[in-house]
Amino acid sequence: TDKPIKKRKIKLDEELLAYKGVWVFVESERGHVHPVSWELMGQGRRLADQLGVELCGVVMGAPGPDLEAQCRAAFAYGADRCYRIASPVLAEYRNVPFTRALTDLVNAHKPEILLLGATTLGRDLAGSVATTLKTGLTADCTELAIDPEDRCLLSTRPTFGGSLLCTIVTLNYRPQMATVRHRVMPMPDPQPERTGLIVDFEAGLIETDIVTKVLEFIPDDQRDKPQLPYAEIVVSGGKGLGKAENFKHVWDLAKVLGGEVGASRAAIHAGWISADRQVGQTGKTVRPALYIAAGISGAIQHRVGMEGADCIIAINNDPNAPIFDFAHYAIVGDCNQVLPALGRTFAGY
Ligand code: FAD
């Protein structure tokens, strides 16, 4: 429709105005912080500066030096303050004690915005915290901004199967909660000289009150898994390759360039490559320096997983393919000829 969108005026009453500050949940497993936390810290810094409020990290876990180190890292990535909840009950992630501790902290210190990574843990925790607090949560956001007029969080995410992007506002509830997937936001540069205030919060958790127990921790072996989110170069193949054997051209070019192999969902559905290589809304988000898309149309669901690349080269035999609307370089041609030609060219360097 070309009718102008009528914006609803948001009136914040005194109770809602008592909520101040932007918080980022620092997700860690056995002392290792998930990098999405620092990406969110960078984004949180921008939001807090726009609002003129503090940026706070929330670190939770077993008592010990790890939590102190996480607070220091949070300051380096932009936090002004860290809330630290140390309890032996929080040694391993379990939904009930983490939800209880985080909701008690929110009720005590009232942030206006609470951000979590859209990881397995973050999604589990964000859902139960939002439900317990009876507030709004926008999951899997691709963009976060502040409405300058209303000071509300504008959370943008794909909708209707990814065919549209919608911007969601939490009207009369606080905190405004959002989750963001790893690699959607850029990683900020740490500033090791930054310091901040650590505030300890007593969550009063008692082990015997928690019905679930962690009996064993078996780490996932990542050695043979594709490291797509971190790859500097990704060569991806789509349905335009025509048949499974042609994926060899994608593997060959990725090898020459020292990159990772990705794929569109259509190529995965065709059985040409394993699902852990899918790039896009329901696959991985990548942020490489170079992304080469061969025989990929550029559907929005694929685009949201790779448009953060610094340079996109698209190879497609249709000059009107949607991918050419946002690629930096367009090669109109048969990808089964162009890929080997690129391989030969780069192999010479
Ligand atoms: P096609 O759309 O079939 O495009 C093939 C392209 O190759 C065309 O542009 C064609 O011109 C070109 N071509 C044909 N022959 C040649 C040739 N010889 N040389 C060069 N070019 C050629 N998709 C994802 O990729 N990732 C996701 O995470 C994802 N999630 C989804 C989630 C939902 C809820 C839904 C509904 C869909 C999702 N999809 C996802 C699917 C997405 O909508 C597209 O269907 C898919 O990305 C298309 O893949 P494709 O571009 O390889 O295939």
C-alpha cells in the first residue's frame, strides 16, 4: 500500500520511565564467553549512547576468577557496569536457576532494554525470562535502533517466512527484550584500558530447590565442523549449479582461496551438500571479507545470512537475478564455467 503508515504515539507512564539502561547478557560456558555477547555489547553501546544511559553487562556462573575476567572483558567491549551473580547453582546452564536469577536482577535494577544472543542457551533463557516478566521479546533480530521520538527500541526481524522485514516495538512493557544471532552485528574492537563498576547481586539460589541436575558435560567436537561464521572467504553454491557433481567447482575454488564452502537451502534440499553448510535465515549467518555466490538467486532468506559480507561477487546466468541488486560485483554467465576459470586465475597468484 502507498498509504502513509500512522504511527501510534507511545505514552510512557512513571512506572515505565523508572526503567533505565541497556543490558547485555554475557553468555558463557565453562568460562568461555560466546562471541555474540561482545557483538551485542558493541550494539548495546550505540543504543546506550543514543539514549544517554549506562550500558551494563550481566555475568552469571560459579564463584571464581572467571566471572571477574568476564566483567573486565565486558568493560573492554563497552560496558560501564557489570552485574555479577555468583552461585555454585549457576555452574552449568539450567533454565530454572538462570531465569530466576536474571528476573530477580531485572526486577531489582530495572533496565529498559535487555539483549541476549539468539544461541540455543540465549533463546531458551530469553523466552522464559520474558514470560516470567510478562514483557515483549523480539527474537532473531537483524537490526536494532532507537526511535528518537519515543526512546523505544525498534527491533527489526524477518517475518512471513522471511519475505518481509518487520520492525517491532514493545509498547507498554519493560524491559524491551531482543535476541540477535551470532555474526549479525559487527564485532567491536576491545579497549583493554576501559574499566567499570562491578555490582554483586545475591540471587539466593538453593540447589535443592532446582529439580534438574547436570550429570555429565560432553563437549561437542568442532574439529570436523564447518567454521562458516568465522570464515574470511566463503564460496557458496546454489540450485543453479544444476547437479551434485558440479558442487566440485565450489569446493575447488574455496580450496584455492583458502575459504569455507556454503550453500543455499535449495542446494541442500537437492541433497548436494550437508545441512550444516546452509547460509541464511534458517542456516548460518556469515560475515566474511569475500562471499562468492554461484548459481544463487538471492532470495531474502539467503540474503539475511550473508549481506554483512564486505564484498559479494555473484555469478548468475540471469542478468535480472535479485542477487545482482545487492552484490558488489556481478558476473553474468554459467557458474559451471566461471567457477573453474576463477579457480585457474587465483591459483596463479
Ligand atoms: P533458485 O531460487 O532456484 O535459484 C537458482 C539461481 O541460479 C537462479 O537465479 C538462476 O538464474 C541461476 N542459475 C541457473 N542456472 C545457472 C547457471 N548455469 N549458472 C549461473 N546461474 C544459474 N534459503 C537459503 O538459502 N537459506 C536459508 O536459510 C533459507 N531459509 C528459508 C526459510 C524459510 C522459512 C523459507 C520459506 C525459505 C528459506 N530459504 C532459504 C529458501 C529461499 O526462499 C530460496 O528458495 C533459496 O534460497 C533458493 O536457493 P537458490 O538461489 O539456490 O535456488
